[in-house]
Amino acid sequence: MQHILDAIMQAEGATDPAAELRAVADLPVPASYRGVVVRSDEAEMFDGLATRDKDPRKSLHVQEVPTPEVGPGEALIAVMGSAVNYNTVWTSIFEPVSTFGFLRRYGRLNSLSRRHDLPYHVVGSDAAGVVLKVGPGVSKWKPGDEVVAHCLSVELEDAAGHDDTMLDPQQRIWGFETNYGGLAELALVKANQLMPKPAHLTWEEAACPGLVNSTAYRQLVSHHGAQMKQGDIVLIWGASGGLGSYAVQFALNGGATPVCVVSSPQKADLCRAMGAELVIDRSSYRFWKDEETQDPAEWRRFGAEIRSLTGGEDPDIVFEHPGRETFGASVFVAKRGGTIVTCASTSGFMHQYDNRYLWMNLKRIVGSHFANYREAWEANRLIARGRIHPTLSRSYPLEQTGQAAHDVHRNTHQGKVGVLCLAPEAGLGVRDPQLRARHEQAINRFRDQ
Ligand SMILES: NC(=O)c1ccc[n+]([C@@H]2O[C@H](COP(=O)([O-])OP(=O)(O)OC[C@H]3O[C@@H](n4cnc5c(N)ncnc54)[C@H](OP(=O)(O)O)[C@@H]3O)[C@@H](O)[C@H]2O)c1
């Protein structure tokens, strides 16, 4: 692996980094590599424990794994940086289901997908790095290209996916529902997951927006999501978290007014640093009286606080992902005719809400999931143009990915948590220092928070 890293490091500070990186085309691909895995024989290790007590540091291992063959339409990348997403937390605690079931099902599809059904699962759904090898039929990308990978894996053999690839019946999230993910030294992707690495960012900064930025883009901006427009009031749960920190930026960038919900003064400061003015601390709210009963008085108090901040207006859009704990409140506070757009259920997926507030006030609930290639590309383009910035707070070495996932599981992190894979240190990979200098402050807003 060292010869590959040495070749990539030649580009550092070079006058023509692309020319230096073309050398990787002639290098032998290592027969194995280090990846962060969960193991199938440990899938029951947390049985009987409460969700909170399931510890990713115990289930995520750094292990040497064989390098897969690169099939038609695929690419092998040397991963310099990656990031932790909540899906790696789910995989590591084997909730709501073990991801080995996904791999088994995928393995049954065809001879190529069979490679994914293994007793270990290399996890991770974000990556920034360098293309090492491309399979037959790939013409858009070549060895030496500096790339980021989005996490939509599709087969597209069925007509259903050809208007919107998220509707492909064989749609999967790479590194969660497939093997060979990004928290590793090498990763196997479909070539149509690749996008240009933003030149002004370091490897770990470039890797961290991928999954959440694309998801927030579809959820909030795309015509498949809430179709946010100028002037909209957008209530954003977890506004300083992974998804939320990009939703806030999209709202501000698109002329909307975010109302940020967070759980601490430090997180409120981060929202203000991004340019948001309206912030609510959710710590004082108890939307549930007990396990079974919600408290509409709390919904009303929450709605009143929103109105006090907005000058009496209700949210046109509610950006939902906490799920069970907040969904009743979200449906209640949305404006008449407004949209609740949801992509997750962190606190529980059996939602309860009072349907009278939905139908009588003509509100809509829209389900959203990751993003198609076009949406991911547009979201990445906004990063590359310096219109949306990474929200990386800290980076861990690959060996400490368990701790990184633990931080996210325990909600002690801010924004995104990065992982250095092949990159020997943080701060490498910047190819456009001028553009970086223009946005340095914004890029570093979340750093060390
Ligand atoms: N469908 C998709 O494509 C997709 C894509 C990305 C993520 N997701 C899912 O979306 C969820 C959030 O992901 P993320 O990356 O944003 O995670 P994250 O970085 O942990 O951020 C989530 C934020 O939500 C807030 N939160 C947590 N529990 C809450 C609760 N009970 N009530 C209200 N707010 C709560 C927290 O902020 P405060 O404590 O400050 O309020 C936290 O910072 C996860 O379940 C993830 O799996 C889905």
C-alpha cells in the first residue's frame, strides 16, 4: 500500500498534481487492504442491551481484507479520507437489523454482486481519494482522477429506475447495504458513484459532506423533496448535526429562513456562525408525557416559540429526521399547506401524530431517501464552488473509527466526524489554495467544536 500512498503524496505541492497522479495507473494493486469491518459471528454481541449501551468501539474492527476484482462499470479507489455517517452507527450496533441480511440478499442477485456476501462487512458511505483502476466499460474516469464517491448503488436493469434512479428496485446504499465501503484504505464503487473532488478542500473535508449533503439537497431543494423556495420558513431539527448543518446552509443559500432546533448553547452558536438568526433550544421541551402519550400543550408551546421568532409565521417546511420523538410536533407546527419532509427516524420509526392537523390544514408528508446521481452531483458542485461548506469538526485515524462512531452514537459530536484512511495526516490534498483562502473561515467553522 505504501507505494500507492507515495505516488499520491507526489502530487502534494506539485505544479501539475494531475500529471503526478497519472503514475498510479502503472502501480500494482495490493492483494489486500485494511478496512473497518463488523463480523457476522458477532451480530448477536449486543443482544439484551439498551440501544444506548451498544458500543461501536467493541464491534468495529480494523482488519486486513482481500481486494475484490474490479468488475464491469466499477472503479477501485485509494481512499485518503472518509467520514462517519449514522448508517455506520446502525451497522455497528446491529440495529434495527444486522446488515449481513442486506449483503446476503444482494449476493443472490448475480455473479458480480456475489462478491459482497461475506462474513465481514467493510462499512462506510463516504470517500475522497484517487481512482486506481477502472473496470471494462468505464470511460468517464481513469486512474489518477481525484474523486469523491456518493453512496447510491443502482443496477438500473429495471424500467422503474429510469426517471429517478432512487426508484430502482435494486437501489442500495454503498457501504451499508453493499460491501467494500469507504472506511478503508481501498474501496470498490460503481463508476457512476464518482464525482470530482472539490479542489480547495483537504481529503477529509472533501469526504465529509457526501452522504448528508446529497440527502439534505434532495430532501429540501430538489423537486423530489420539499422544493424549497426563496422566503420559505424552514424548521430544521438537529441543525448543527450531519444532515442539519447542510440543510441550514441550503436554506440560507436559497433565500429561505432557517429556524434551527438544537440541544445546547454551543450548538446554537454553531448555527449562528453559519448565518442563521433563529434558534430554538429543544432541551426544555417534553413532547411525550410517557412512552405512549404525547403532550399537545408542548406542541403548542413549541409552535408559539417558532412564531415569536418568525414574526408570527409557521414553517413552510419541516426538515424531519429525529422521528418518533418529534414527529407529532413537526406535523402540528407546519404551516397550513406546508410540507413535512422526512428521511429518518433516529428516535424510533413508529411515528404518531394527530392526523386532524394534517388533513384539515392540507399539509403533506414527503418521504425522502439519499439522492440520485444528478442531485448528488449538484450538491457536490455547490461544495466545489464554495457555496456550501464542509462541517467537519474533527478527524480520527482509521484505527479509531470505533471511537468516531461512538461520538456520533452518543450525540457528543458537532457537524461531521472525519476519518483519515490512507492520508497520513490532516490537511493534505488541497489543489486550489486561492479558492480555499476565500472560504477558509467558513470551512473551519465547526473545527474542534
Ligand atoms: N435516508 C437517508 O438517506 C439518510 C441520510 C442521512 C442520514 N439519515 C438518517 O438521519 C438521521 C440523522 O443523521 P445525521 O447524520 O444528521 O446524524 P447526526 O449528525 O447525529 O445529527 C442528528 C441531530 O439530530 C438531533 N437529534 C438527535 N436525537 C434527537 C431527538 N430525539 N429529538 C430531536 N433532535 C434529535 C441532534 O441534534 P440536537 O441534539 O442538537 O438537537 C443531532 O445532532 C440518522 O437516523 C441517519 O441514519 C438518513
